Amino acid sequence: MINENNNSNERRQAYRIVYPRDYHPSLIIRDKVFDILDLSETGLRFKLLENVKLPGDLFHAQVQIHDGSSIEILGRIIRIAGDQAAMFMVVKKIPDQIILSEQAYLRQKKEE
């Protein structure tokens, strides 16, 4: 699912992929693996693990997608709400090609 809302109240400037329940890429932080719930070039939202403390400032992480590719990112946690956290990617972001690849993969998977 892709966020294509053109509402003037929408703050995001990049397309956001919202993942279905049966597929979530992985966010790897300090050897801990989290399910990514949605992803854009500049941010992501992921499901927290119980009793796992997250870094407080800028940190390196990896995003692993459907084809096994791993993308190194640099970001910061900007929000925690319930069992979910949002991360803003500061310098190292997700390349456009990866976002397009994920969109194509999800469309193909939906058609199966």
C-alpha cells in the first residue's frame, strides 16, 4: 500500500510504503531485528521488541528487504507510541530505486 494522499495537510514529502501483515522487511539495530511497518526514503516505522532499549541519539542501522539486500542507514528515533517507534533517517537514506523495487514487489505479491 502506498501513501499517495495529496491533501495539503499531509506533511510527508516522500511516498510511504505501508506493508501488509504477511510481509515486513527488517530493521537491524545492534544485532536486534525489528519488523518494519512502513518505509519511505527518509523515515520508517517499526514494531518494538519487549525489553529492548533503543539508542538515544544518531545511530547506524540496516534495512533488509525482500531480495535479501541490506541498506545501511543513519537515523534517530523521533517518536515512540505504544509498541511502535518512528525513525527519521538523517544522512544515509533509502535510495529511490529500493522504494520502487519494494513497490513493484508488493504489487506482484498482491496479484498472486
